[in-house]
Amino acid sequence: MGNFQELKVWQRAKDLAIYIYKITNEGQFTKDFGLKDQLRRAAVSIPSNIAEGDELGTNKQAINFFHIAKGSLAEVQTQIIIANEIGYITNKTCAEVKAECESIARMLTKLNQARKKSPINPNEPKTPNPKPKTQNLKPKT
């Protein structure tokens, strides 16, 4: 944890965001500010949430942010399908982006599984083992 730039999933997600910026800077996308902006935000959200999750102190927090990143991947896929169906991008570009989103989603699933199995982080709060409360029971007389 704590070195998100070395995570392959972060690198791939960042590259996807850059690609999204490039394809939304061409053709009819340039005039559709709503879809272009929404798609860019969703794409940027993916590596951003991976980075934020990796920098947090606990696996539980990290996993939550990785789930948010997966949600953003679904947004990107949805918006790419819409962009394709209204003629903003080609079938080939749509297929490429969808395949990359699916690949990144699988990587995030594996990362989540690894984080769930890993031992408690040194800075993750530990639950104390409370001593059982003893009652001062006196026998009834």
C-alpha cells in the first residue's frame, strides 16, 4: 500500500483516462459538452479512486475506493456504448474501450480479493480483546 503509481491497475486506468480524453477531443464529441464531460469525469475517477484507496491506512478503506472505481468503469462502458450508438465513435473504438474496462475491472476484483486476505495493516486499528467481565456473584443464602 501507499505506492499507487506502481500498481498495474492504476497505470492501465490512467492510460484509459488519457485515451478517453483523446477520443472525446475529436469529431462530434467536441460539440457535445454534456456527454464529453461526463465521460471524462468517469474515466478520471477510475485511477483517482484507485490511488486514493491505495493511499489510505486500511484495507477496508482501500477496498471501498476500489469498488467506487469499478462503478466508474461501468459508467465509462455505458457512456461509450451510447457514444457508439449515436455515431460519435466507431464500433472498433467502442469494443477496445469496453475490453479495457472489463480487463481493469478483473484486475480490481483480484486486488480486492488480495486486500481482503492480507493481514491487518500495521496502522489499521486493531480490535482489543476485552477481558470478560466478571460478576461479583455471591451465593444466595
